[in-house]
Amino acid sequence: MKNPTSKLNQIVNLTREPEKIETFRFGTITKVEVDGNRTWVDYDGNPFNKPLIAKLGTPWLTIDELNRFIDQIDTVKLDFIEGNPSMPVIRD
């Protein structure tokens, strides 16, 4: 007989909000859309186990500048809006 409590614990863990991030993290840009409107990033400790859409902290970058920036660096500095791990902002 299966343990119903185990299944309930799995459901609760899926719906629980991740902990707030109080400091910056370093991450990597995994994808940039051609028009530059969306940039995906991933970082150590990402509780969602998949890249997330990030806001650009420097919105005046053109898509060409962004692609050159990505080609020249391995990591970016990420801040998080109100500490929310699902709302990264690329700072450097």
C-alpha cells in the first residue's frame, strides 16, 4: 500500500515558494532572442531547475552589443527583484 502522506508532501513541496535571495549571484546567459526582448539565464542554486527570463539592468544595449557582451564573458552578475529567485536582473 502506498503512503498517501508521501504524495501530499510532494505536492506541498511543489507549491511552496522558494526562499528569498538576499545577495547577488553569478550566472550564465543561456539564450537571447533575436529581437533582444528576452534573455534567459541560469545560476547556481536555481530552485526551478531551468533557465529563467531575466531583465536587463542596462536596457540601452542593442542586440549586437548584447551578443558581443555574451561572447566576451562567461558569467554575469544577477540581482533579484525583491529577492525573488524567479525574477533575475542582469547587472554586469
